[in-house]
Amino acid sequence: MNLLNFVTTFPDEESCKLRYKEFRDKQGVVCPKCGGKDHYWKRDKWQYECKKCRTRITLRSGTVMHHSKLPFRYWFVAMHLLTSTKKSFSALEIQRQLKHKRYQPIWEMLHKLRNAMGNRDGQYSLAGQIELDEGFFSTHISEKEKEEPLKRGRGSQKKTKVLVMTESKIIEGKKTKKGKPRKVGFIKMQVIDDLKAETITPIVKQSVSKEAIVNTDDSTSYVDLKTIVKEHIHQVIDKKDTVKILPWVHLTISNSKRLILDMYHGIKREFLQNYLNEFCYNFNRRYFGEALFDRLLIASVLRKNDFRYIKG
């Protein structure tokens, strides 16, 4: 949805609430007390009432806006900005655009939306040919970690490990417009604590189809993958050949790093996953065009957010 269409479609708070209700009605409302799915709509209260147990349910309850006091239009503006361009928007910039006095509620709103993006993508599995490798993202270190000697390389406290998986279809006898012999499909990125096989294997099992063929380097981190997928192709890969053998997984890593560095001057490790969620969500729906806004709206009404920030 372009900017002019957005302003025309959602000129005020009332229009945003009506559209949110429309999408919520389509997805269905479930009573949190008895599980009932039939409700009356109390227009004067802007609440649903369960026909079975008479429990009242607000329009925000059980959705990404649960317990939020921010106007609906704030949420709609944020969803529009997060889905309308290839770039991201910082909470500070959105706070400035909305002229809101406090930074924290805007920051939390954005992270709840990114969390909803991750929950939505988590429902799908990658299939076919899969490229898999790990990336290392620069993040802030805690005060406790600063007291310890700073490690170098892959084990540095300043680097957060991320498992990256991309669908990578081989194009027989052809190449993409960028000259690559493979075509990229959907992607997944998951922050991990370490590179041990017992950490990586369950994540791959949850994220990848059993019938997939997984391509990796010869790292011991992937020794158990053959037990959970149809085929595991692993080989010793020289650094200069990595881009040729695993082209899309490393392009995904470099593009996501560039996006994060362009927008955010250092982020904390505990929030990195949400930024990766946003990158993957938009990439996986790169052909949706203006429908991407509606897709995020659906993701927002389907599930209560589970993002929690405890200061300190």
C-alpha cells in the first residue's frame, strides 16, 4: 500500500478500528474463558460478548495489541512503514513522525509487530534444496561480559551467532539475472547460543521439511542432520568458494547485516531475533506488493503477542 492510498484509506482512528474489527471477525474470535467461538458485538463498548458465558472481550484482547494503550492508528502507521519499503524504520524515527512524547511505548510496539512476524513465519517449513550456514552479527555486550577478557573471532562476546537457512533451487542450464545458478525461495534465521550439534539439530528439525536436501560445509555442528532430513550434502568449502557453493545463504547474511547497520547503531543480543524476523518476513513476501500490509494485519489479529521487555 503506497502512502497516498494509506492516508486515504485510514484517515482517522475510527477507520483503523473498523478495519481491525473486519480482519478479526474474518479470523474468528475465541473466548479466553470457555473457548466459545460465537459472540455478540457490543457497538457501544467496542467489545465482543461470548454467547455462552457472557465474557466480554475487547477488540485488542488476544491480539498483538493486547494491553496496549496506543491509538489504533499508531499501529497502522507502524505496520505501513514496516511493510512499504525495503528499508526498516527506527523507533526514534516513528516516534518523531507520530509526535508521541515517549519513546518506550513506540519501541515496544515495533518489537511486538516484529515478534508477530516471527510467529507467522514460524508456522511454515522450508522444503526442497536448502542451504544452511551460520552468520555472526555484531551486538552490544552486557556489563558483566565487559568485565571478562574479550575473546577474538567467532567466539567473541561482541558477536551473536545466527543459524541461517535458505531454500535454494538449482536452475538446470540457466542462471538468474544476477548470474547465480540457483534461485532463492524462502528463508529462516534463528539466533543460537552456540554451534553445538545438539543446539542446531532441533532447530533444523523444526524449520525444515523431512524430505528436504540440506547443503552445508563440513562442520561438526551438522553431523546429526542426516538423521532428520532426506539427504545431507556436506563438504569442505574453501573461503573463496563459499559464495559459489552456498550463494544465497551468504547473500542473506550480508543483506540482513547491511539493513541492521544502516538503521541501528548497535543492538542488544536479546533483541536481534526480532530484527531478523522483520527481515525474513518481508523477504519471504517480497512479491506480495501492496498486499503485504494486509498480511501483517492478519498476523497481528491471529495471536496475542509474547514479547516481554523487563527493564534492567
